[in-house]
Amino acid sequence: MSTRRRVALIAGGVLAIGVIALYLVPVSDPGVDELYAEVDGDTVAALTAFRAEHRPAQVEVDGQSFDYVVLGSGPPVLLLHGMGGAHDIWFQQLDALADTHTVAAVTYPPVPSLSGMADGVLAVLDAEQLATTSVVGSSLGGYLAQYLVQQHPERIERAVFANTFPPNDVIREDNRVLGTLLPVIPEWLVLGAFRSNIEAEVVPAASGDPLVAAYLLEQGHGAMSKAQFVARYRAVIDPFEVAPGPLEGRDILLIEADNDPLVAPQLRTMLRETYPHAQLVTLEGVGHFPYLNEPERYTQVLRDFLDG
């Protein structure tokens, strides 16, 4: 073998090892205590107690396990989180609404389509013998809630579409390159970019709220996997048709924030135009996660609608 050939083989081997090492870099984990150090002690205690007292149950659909919790009794309400969340991102609403409602919240496994996510959500309802429910969805959860209303109207009584968007081509076009590259980018880099976006845009829009920062950074430090993030992005750009009629306007509530950094004004306008007869609540200065940083106000908006 020639010297040049040996050098090329060695260089190729070193490059391959480097690529493998790049993908094996672990996602950093500073720990819950450090992440929540700036959060009010009572809030941390409430979240800690919630997680200890309400271990999630599971239903399996097509080989994917959907974690969920159910609290309380009364008219059922299903809470659906966004791309960067899990069932317990709703812990404040779950605790508050459980006095008067049966409240369920689900964590999505890496299922890359609205139909697959809907199948899991309906399996949760079936497991809990909930024939119908009101649904509250935020961001991706609000998009999934719209899909459920369209595809399974017999299961949905009332719906809240919050900090979200209707079917559109805007998000796909704006993220075309990123969407193509996501499957090959290492996990630590995907989640690192997620954390950077949270710190640069999401937290400032929520007036620097420590809980918004802590919870979402916890997701970005490994509570959420790259596989979940990529699948959720695929669901965000999964198209469907909105037909009039499944719910009357009075049975739909739109919640928006006037300074939402993740849902552009164009998309908020499109949502209002898609549901012109829906009720509308615009929250001022609260950002993309008002159920975290304005929980009492947000929960009251939900109560007014659900009990109205």
C-alpha cells in the first residue's frame, strides 16, 4: 500500500471517529436544583409535589408510549402542550381545575404526524373512559386540538386554541432548510439551539419569568429528546383542512398574546380569520407561555370559558 493511500485511510478513520464522537457528545444536565434556583420556593415546592404525587400512567399505540396524568372529577378537560413541553407543564392548571373538573394532560412520544398524535390522545381518553372532552391546546397543542376538532368532532365538546396557528405554509417555508437538516444534526446541538432560543426570545417576552426559563431549559437539557423535538416539528407542518361546522363559534375560544415571539402576527391574524366566530381573548405582555408565568389569570380565562 502506498504512503498516500495509508495517509488517506488514516485521515478517513480519524474523520469517522470525530464524526462519531460529535454525535456521542452528551446533552448537558445542570440538575433541577440549579435550573430552578431563581424560581419562587412555593412554586418549586408545588411542582416537586405534583411530580411526586402524580406519576404518569401510559398507553401504548403503535409501539409508542403516551404518558399522561388525570386528576379530579367533573366535566372532562384535556390539556395539550406545545413543542417544548410535557404533561406537567400544566401543573398549575391541573391542580387548580381538579377541584371542579376531570383534568387530563398528555406527553407526546416521538410521533411525527397529527394523526399518530391524535390516535394516542384518543387512546388516553378511551383508557379513562372519557367519551367526550373539552380540549385546551397551546402552540403545537393548539394545532393538534384543531385537528381533533376536524377529524374527531364527536369526541370534542368545546375547544381552546391558544398561542397557536392554523394550517399554513408559512412555518414550513420559514424553516425549510432547518427542517431538512434536523435529522442529521447531533442531539446536543439541536437541544442547545432550543435552549438558546428560549433564553434569547421566549424568556424576555415573559418578562424574564424564572419559571418559564427553568421549565423550558429543563426540557432542553434532556427531559425532551431530539427524537421528540423532530417529531413535534413534523407535526407542526403536517397539513389538514379546516371545514366549517364541527363546533359552533361559541364553543371555540382563541387565546393569543400581543407579544408572542413564537407565533408571528401574520399567523395570529390567520387564526382569527380561520375561526371568525370564535371568542377571542388577547393577553398583553405575557409571551408564549402565559399558563406558566400568569397562571391565575390564565386559569380564570379557562374557567370562564369552560363553565360559560
